[in-house]
Amino acid sequence: MIGPASSSRLTGVTAVRIEGGGSSRTRAGAAMRGLAGKVAATFSQELDLLGEDRSRQQHRPDIDSYDVNGTARALNRDLGGGAVDEGRLTRSLGEFVTESASLIGARPESRSLGRIDAAIGEAEGEVQGAETIDAALRSIDRTTTLVASDRR
């Protein structure tokens, strides 16, 4: 579950960290929740929602700010995939991050993160049997579609 941040000055986005590791039924769900938390944290920092010192760590769009590549690499390793699978996971997770950032940017409030969390849960519920690379990709792509439809 994407949990609330604690700050009396917080307005808008209220979920910027991940609660526990057991809230995800699948490895793909855990990866998406981790990435959504990083997106939310970046937005809260950039919009100064937590009243923190912005000079400490500026968002740099020229690097993999959310560590999509590292997340895809770890998920691929956990699911026993190869190099091509890692590329497919990177693409799918990158699209998920793009849609999540678009939703949070359009509506920087806690219900946006609640919707992302619900979309992940819905897609996880559709996974049948053992989690494979293909099942993870279907779950990520389904979540991305749900998040994108919420933005419209």
C-alpha cells in the first residue's frame, strides 16, 4: 500500500512512501508500488508540498530519476527472465511511470495515489497461477491502462 507522509504542512499529495512489503500479491505489483512512491515523492519535493529544503536533491530529467531500469532489472532477475525480457519490462514500467506521473501532475492529491494503488490491486487480482514474465507484463500494462483512463 502506498502510505501517507507525515507533515503538518502537507497539502495535495499525501502518499509518498511505501508501507510494508506484504501489501502486494505479486512482484510486479511491488515494483509498481515502489515506482509510484518515487513519483509521488518527486512531485511532493518539486511542488514543495512537504516544506523541505529543495536544494538537497533536485529532480534531474536527464537521468533515470525513478530507477525504472534498476526496478526492471530486479524484477527480471526475480522472475528468471533474459535480456529481451528485461527490455520489455523496462518499457512497460516506463510507460506505467509516465502515466502515473501524468495523473499525479494533473491531480496532485492523495486520491490520485489511491487510484494508482487500486489499479495495481485490480491488475494483481487478474494474475492466475505462477507469476511469469508474461503475467508481469500483462499486469503492468493493465495497470497502465487503468491509470491512463483515470487521467481522462
